[in-house]
Amino acid sequence: MKKLVKVLALVVVAAIACLALASCGGLSGTYENKGVFGLGATELTFKGNKITIETLGLEAEGTYKIDGDEIKIEIEDNDEDEASWDDLLKAWDGTFDFEKEDDYIKINGVKYEKAD
């Protein structure tokens, strides 16, 4: 009887761990929007809680968190004092509408298709 209780307890703990991991809802891989005629193409790469954004020959890194139908992105600011072209990517810093399907995501209504 004690063995059965231990096995059941182990199964319950494993099930709870699986549910907790499944509810994280994180992204992984690369998603892309090819823009119009290739202009304004944007690539988003997710790994863990990190995001890398590449567009217009610029690249920014930051973190993200999904909360229901919203995604909060925080872009690292490497040089707060000087304005540069990289500042264009700071527009990604904030909270946006979010939708996820098997082969694409939408951020503020813009569709990014799974690239890998």
C-alpha cells in the first residue's frame, strides 16, 4: 500500500510539472515577415525568454513575456545617451496584442510566419 501511495504521489508531481511547463507558453525559433516587395522585412528569433529582432539591417536584443493575448517586449538599451539608427528598434519596447497559431504569430496584427 505504501508503494502505491508513493507511485501515485510521483505521478501527481510529474503531471503538475508538465502542466506548469505547458502553461509557460514560450516561443522558440524564428518567425519572419517579408515586408512589401522585400522592403521592411523583419525577423524575430525567440530562445527562452530572449528575443532578437532584425530589420532594415539593424538588430536589437531583449526579453519578452506572453500574458494571455498580450506580449511584453523589453529591448536592451546599450547606449542611452546617443541617438542612432538602432533607436528605431526601440519602437518594439512595450506591450502589444498577441496571437499564436501553429505556423505563425501576430504582434499588433502583423503576421510573422514560422521560418524553421
